[in-house]
Amino acid sequence: MNKKDLGLLVLIIIVGLVVYLRNPAFLGPQNLANTANLIGLFGLFAIAQGFVIITGGIDLSAGSMIALLGTLFVDLVGTRGVPWPIALAIVLVLGLILGLTHGLLITKLKMQPFVVTLCGLLIYRGVARGYTADATAGFPFGSEYPGLDFFVARIGGIPVSVYVLAVVAIIAWFTLHRSVFGRYLYAIGKNEEAARFSGIRTHTVIISAYVIAAGLTALAAVFFAMYTRSVQPSSQGNFYELYAIAAAVLGGFSLRGGEGSIIGVILGTILLQELQNLVNLLGIPSSLNFAVMGGVILIGVLVDQQWNAFRARRSIVEAARTPSAATPPAG
């Protein structure tokens, strides 16, 4: 755990203590379980966003993708009678295809990630609304699907989404911090041109990052669909990409690329859900939620800029104080 992550952990503890002192229900078993479930749900595609941001890109389509894929999953299982494991496989494969499309447009056609994923945001939301004629997709009343309750089950009082997030986080941590692919992601984020000249197949790595991100977002879409038990295409996942970006930025992922840690993005997700809990428990109007998110992103970016500026100044000072190896000793 680096200094940024440690500082974020301390902030989480302080905010939690403040909320608890104002409302002891914060540490109630039911509230903790609900908050943990939301951390699991949002953490999945926050990690997904991290893989994209570390390359210097961004994915604005996550919320709309969650709406589209969640709608398809519920419709396939509830309306068309497709067994849920097959429906899950279809949704995951479709998510991977969408991620592949993003990656190809960005690398092969040289389009900006902002533009590609902004178009995705609009297209996926529109397709989801058109697919259901703007109606809510839900399961028929009284219907039962053996095994499907896995997505909302609790094991030892802990939601399944938390266990899934833990598994994904461990795999992502090894991928990002202990694999060659992870080093390539950092290198591309730092300087894509230099990475290409060093022999890294930058296009393949960037495409892979968007495929991974879309795959995790597809998985999150199914969990969200089961959490709500129905999907309203016009509102499901609205602004969720902001939560993911905020969690990544808070976790130390630089929007310039080349920096970030999986532990940090998990801590960022925890802090955001803690803040949401604060809004609910302290009776703050829910209309201020987005103001909180905007403030968090702004503060995160400012802190990131100031931290990088401080490190740059310190490096210059240390370089000036270090004698050059080429300078002959006196005498």
C-alpha cells in the first residue's frame, strides 16, 4: 500500500467515524450489508474504468452499457425463457464485443476515446430504450429461476457481490502490478510513442484494456439487474460512469495515464459509497448527490496535480544536489 492509498484509508476511517457519531445506524448490520453490496457492484466497473484510464483513455459509456446489457439479460431470462447461465454468457460475450469495438475504433481509426465512448453512451442508451419501447424490463410476477438468486445471496452475512469483487480485484492486482501486460499498460499511459518504439504492441494492449473493461462492466450489469429485479432503460445506470471515474481518480489513477493501483480504486469506491451513505443517513437532500460526485472528482484531480507537481519539484532538487558521475573529484 503506497502513501496515497494509506491517506485514502485514513480519510475513510475519519469520514466513517464522523457519520457514526452523527447517526449510529451507520454501523448497523443491515446498513453495513447494503453498503457492502453497493461497494461490490460499483467496484466491479470502477476497476474496469481503471484499466482504461491507465492507458490515458476513458470510458463514458459504462452506465449506458449497464442499462443495455441489464435490459437484455432480464428480457432473455424473464420474457424469452432463456436459461440464465446461457443469458449470462450472451451478455458477457456481447460486452466483450462492445469493448473490442471501442478498442478498434480508438487504435485503428485513431478516434479519441472520449468521442468513441460518448457515442457509445448515447447509442447504448438509445438501443436499450428502443428495444423495450421505453418500457421497464422485469421478471414475471411469481416467477422462479433456480440458481439465479446467487447474484443477490449472502454468504456468512456478506453479499456475494463482495466475494466476486474480491476475486476480480485479486486477479486485476496481479494483472496490473505483477504481469508483463500490466507493465505495458503503465508504459503506454506514460508515453505511448516511446512504448511503441520499445517494441510493445500498443494497439493490442489498448484494445485488450477496453475489452477487459467492457467484460467487467457486463458482469456488473447482471448484478445491477438482479439487485433492482427490473431495468428501466431510461434511468438504469445513469451517470454511473462518473462514480467509476471518481473512484479511479480518488484511488490514484491519473487521467493523464500511467498511474494507479487496484487497492486505490477499491478504497475510492468505498469512500464514495460512504459519502452516499452520509447523504442518506444525515438527511441531506439526494439531489445533492451529483454535486458531491462533482466535488469529489474536482478535489481528486487537484490533489493529483499538486502531488505530481510536488514530486517533479522534489526530483529536480534531488538531481541538483546529486554530484554528477562525470564530474572528476577535486584535487
